[in-house]
Amino acid sequence: MRALVTGGAGFIGSHLVDRLLDYGFRVIVFDNFSRGSYHNLKNSLGNPRLKIIEGDLLNIEQVSKALEDCQIVFHLAANPEVRGWLASPIDHFKQNIEATFNLLEVIRKRGTLNTFIFASSSTVYGEPETIPTPENYAPLKPISVYGASKLASEALISSYASLYGFKAVVYRLANIVGSRCNHGVIFDFIEKMKKNSKELEVLGNGSQTKSYLYIDDCIEGLITGMEKGTERVEIFNVGSDDQVNVLKIAEIVKEEMGLPDAVIRLGEEFEEGRGWAGDVKIMFLDSSRLKSLGWSPKYDSEEAVRKTVRNILNKD
């Protein structure tokens, strides 16, 4: 089977590419390399079943060429910066919503796709009153443009799948961490400590508490839902069974970097303890639907964070 992976040179995408090649897929990586890299794909570069296309989802002609003879699409390309939207929300509209629309339009015109896999986000829930949060929670009220762009993309995918006869699987991901991760709180803390080993600034009041899922568990979840989901449009939460707060992450980073005496300093607080506008203070997903298909995470949130720190520091 021939699969297109948008964002295939990125953090999650490159791990997925490795796994799909192990499964025997022929894989087309479509990436603009604004955040992804060939280094992420180093384990697969010599594989004859891998083809890499440097292109942009905003370019219809490039998208059409990349989709030739593909039966399945894994759409992971996006602007991942949850806190970068204030200065330029148009970036999320173009890189997330418009890019998804372009991809779906090419699929509609070709009429040959079997399955569309989409990496959405826990941010579509906004600040839900039900914790852990199930997939059928409503109403969905994102508090960031990133979350809104993911929710809009979900709606487009659902409508196109229903109208044009392909299967869609949407994954609402918790915070995914692991090797090749180059953004997010863990990466930021490590970079800060490299610059100043005596002090670590934490955005907000440090009480923000979220679920962190290790990349290997994430990829297993994507494969499980793809293989075992039965509905025309499936939605799965993908997260760990627990949470960890930002202050604990800071302590883990200090410990793993051998800097136990570094002082944790609380930085600017946006409102109610948030680190920035649109920061969801508590995130914990109910992943029982995916678990009912046989998936289960191997690592809890704290283990995932610690393992990621070691990955970034090349200890693992």
C-alpha cells in the first residue's frame, strides 16, 4: 500500500514513517522542511520504499503530484505553536485549515483514497468541565487559534469523508514527547538551563497539569485506530493515564541535567496561572475508546517526560 505522510520529516511524522516502512508500506513524505529535517529521517533514508517530496500544502499542483497512487493519507503537517498565534493568527488559518482544505480537495477530485488519518489535538476541547475528557464531550470551545484551527480541520475532514466515500480517523492527541522533539516545555526548559545553569524560569505559576504521552505509545495508538476502527469517521483520544504539572517537569529537567541546586523562578503569569494566552491549565484525556481496541500506553506521564529529557540530552 502507498501512503502519503504530510509533515513526515517532523517529530511525530518521522517516527510514523519509520513504523510504516517496517510494516511494508511504500511511503511518500511531503514536507516543507520549515520545522522538519532530513536528520529526523536518518533511519529510513536508504529505504527504497521511501520517497521524499519537498513541497507546500498551499500549492495545489504539488499536492496533486504527491498524492498520485496513494491509498492512505496521514495528515500531520501543521503549525504546532499553540502560543504563537497572538501575533499572526493568519498562519494557523493558512497552514492548518487552508492546507487541510487543499489536501481534501485534491482527494475529492482524484476519488481514489481509502483512508484519511488526521493528527488533531486535545486543544479542541478548550477547558472542559469533565476530567478526564471523553471524545463525546460538548460543547467544544477552544481557547486558542491553534485549537480552533484543529477543530475546523476536523469538521472539514468529517464532511468530506461522509460525502466522498473514504474512511477518516481523527486523533485528539495529548502532549506528545520523545526523541526528535524540538519544541514544547521540556525542550524549552533544557535550552534555558543550557544558557543559565543557576536559574530556570517557569511560565505561569507552575501548576498547569497535563497528560504527556511518549512518542512510541503515540505511534502504536495511530496504528491501532487505523487498523481496528470500524466507523466511517472515527475520533479517538490518545493520551496517558495520568498527568504531571510544570513544576515537576522543571524538577525532572534539573535532576537529569545534574543541576539540582538551580533555582526555579516563576515568570510572567498571564491570568489564573496560565503561562500564555490560550494556555489550557488542565488537560487529561479519557482514552478508553482506543484502549477498547487493544491499545495501552507503556509509559506514564512522568516516565515519558524523564525519557524525553534523556533523549534530548542523548542519555538514551
